[in-house]
Amino acid sequence: MQVYKVGGAVRDRLLGLPVTDIDRVVVGATTEEMLAKGYRPVGADFPVFLHPKTGEEYALARTERKSGRGYGGFTFYASPEVTLEEDLIRRDLTINAMAEDDQLNLTDPYHGQRDLEARILRHVSPAFAEDPLRVLRVARFAARYAGLGFTVADETMDLMRQLSESGELQALTAERSWKEISRALMEDHPQVFIQVLRDCGALKDLLPEVDALFGVPQPETHHPEIDTGLHTLSVLEQSALHKQPLTVRWACLLHDLGKGLTPEDEWPRHIAHEHTGLKLIKAVNERFKVPKDCQELALLVGQYHTHGHRALELKASTLLELLQSFDIYRRPQRFEEFIAACEMDARGRKGLEQRSYPQADYLRGAAKAARAVAVQPLLEKGFKGPELGEALKRERLKALKAYKEAATA
């Protein structure tokens, strides 16, 4: 029985990066031997055990064989006869197919260290093309390591194209797809994830609404980058540079979907794209069973981001409607995330990345003014029920008019 660290723990140590998750594989052991040593079984599909003291995961070396469609269509075989090399060859990329023992002796049968040094993401074997989830995983690794200069090997990109064209991506569950997408969006270069998916043809299968934005022009006066797809990538890039949370990054990805529906004879203008895009945002949210907080912010940003950009020009009544739409009194954080998404949108324009965004502080001030209106004096005047709501609305409107006058004087 021999134990090895495998995958990301080895890869990141060799890259000089912090090692967070440690995966271990056990060669030469049976399930019975693991149980006898006090390990607790947790794997339903294949033998994975928890260490009796540390609780860390240990998996028996195994092989796998394609037996059906999609990510889950595999039959696993684990036995003491399965070698370390046989276990490693079933992995996705060469840089993830290395192992080391406790003395840091490296086992690298598929030249992962060489590819690390060359900054190449390369598949281990042709079996890569059997698992559609690997298309998303490679794109995610490209997003993670783009800052180190990593690119996808041409032959791996060819296999990803084959997978995209095969229809296998349609077999991915919403949960697995969202897990990869959400993790990729939180990488340092999430725009690379989208670009790689587009380069291999997967984007039009997974996110056709985003793919449709490429080649759609916008007015150059507002968008020097012109292309809506490129703008979306830039907005995503800004969201990562500014360390935005997943809710904001997801909203940034979807905020302009309506522009993909604009008839060509109306280009480069996109009248009412905020409203036409809502059905697309809703469809994407439902397709991937997106968490509720991400869904809500994406829809609100899609509908109101141009209000954010025009904040200083909005009438006090329109400003109040905007604040009410976000329920700023009970959900202040959601409005803050809306402001962040608007700022990322404004910065995601070629040559304007460093331009200030005074709308952000103006909107925060407006929210503060509206929240400052006290309910108690109205109660003391005898207002109650719907009348109280109307009176509160009048007082907030009055406060916003005063705020607007002072702020724009």
C-alpha cells in the first residue's frame, strides 16, 4: 500500500503557488484493508475514504471506461492491481497527472512538468474527448493560469472542438455546468474562460445568448471597442480586477444580452435593449439553475444599468422608483452590488478603464437620503396602512429632490 499526493497539490507546489486542496491516491490496497485501518468510506461511485484522524480524502487507484453520455457516463474499476500510471492517465491535463510521495519524489509519466514549464494546457490521452465537462474545466484552468502565460495546446483545442460539435455538452447537468461556470467566473481572468469556450465552439452551445453578442456593433462614441462581445469580456475583466463577488460577475456577463436581439438595420443603436434582454437573462438563469441572489442581481442590472449610468440626469421620481425596485431599505447590499456592476460596465470600455465613475457616490448618497426619512413622525400624525406608504413615498421624494438639488448644484 502506497500513498501519493496527486493533481492540483503537486501542480501548484511546482508552480510555487499556495496549496489548498490535497488529493491523495492509494495504490496496492483493497477496500477491506482501508476499512481495517480505520478509514471511513464516503464514495458512492468509486472507493473514497476519510482518514480516521485527519478526515482528509484518500481514493483507491482506479481506471474508468466510457459507458454512457455525459459527465456521469463512466464505469470505474478499482483494485490493488491498478498502477499509479493507470490512475494518472484517466486525468484531464498533463499538469494534473503528476504524483509525489511523502519524500516529494515526482512521478510524471505524461510530462506534466515539461508542460508546466512551457505554460501549456495539454490533454493526457485521447480519452479526454469522452468527458464533455473537460471542455469547461480546461477553459477554467486557462482563466486561472492566464496571468502566468498558460495557453491551451492546439491538439487539445481540436479535441474540445470535437466535443463541442458532438452534442455531448447537452448531456451536462445544470448543476455540474454551473459549478464550473461559477468557479471560472471567480478566477483572476474570467474573460479568458468565455474566450476559450468561444474559440472551441462550446459557447454557442452553453451560452448562445452571450455568443450572439460577438460581431454586434455599438456606437463608437460610447463604446470605443465597438464590438458588444469584446465589451462583455472587458467588463468581466474589470470585475475580476476589482475583486467583485460572484453575483456582480454573473450580472456583468449577462447585462447586455438584449443587444444580441437588435435587428441589424438598427445597428449600432440598441433601443430598449435593457427590456428585451430580460427574457434572455431569465432563460440563462433557469438553464443553469443559478442561485437566487445571482439571478436577482443579473435581472436588475440588465434592466437598470443604463439608469445607473444616467443617475445624475434622472428625475427625483425616477430615482425613487429605482431605489424602490432594489428594496434598498431591507436589501442595501444588493443595491451596492448594482452600483458595482454599473461601474464595471462603464470601465469595460477601451481606453476608459481608469475613468472615474461619479455616479457611484451619487447613487449611494441618494440611497442614504431616502433611508434617512423616518417613519415615526408619520405614525404620530396618524398615518397607517396604504396611507402611511403613500406619505412615506412623498417624504422620500421630497428628500431626494433636496439631495439632487444640493448634489448637482
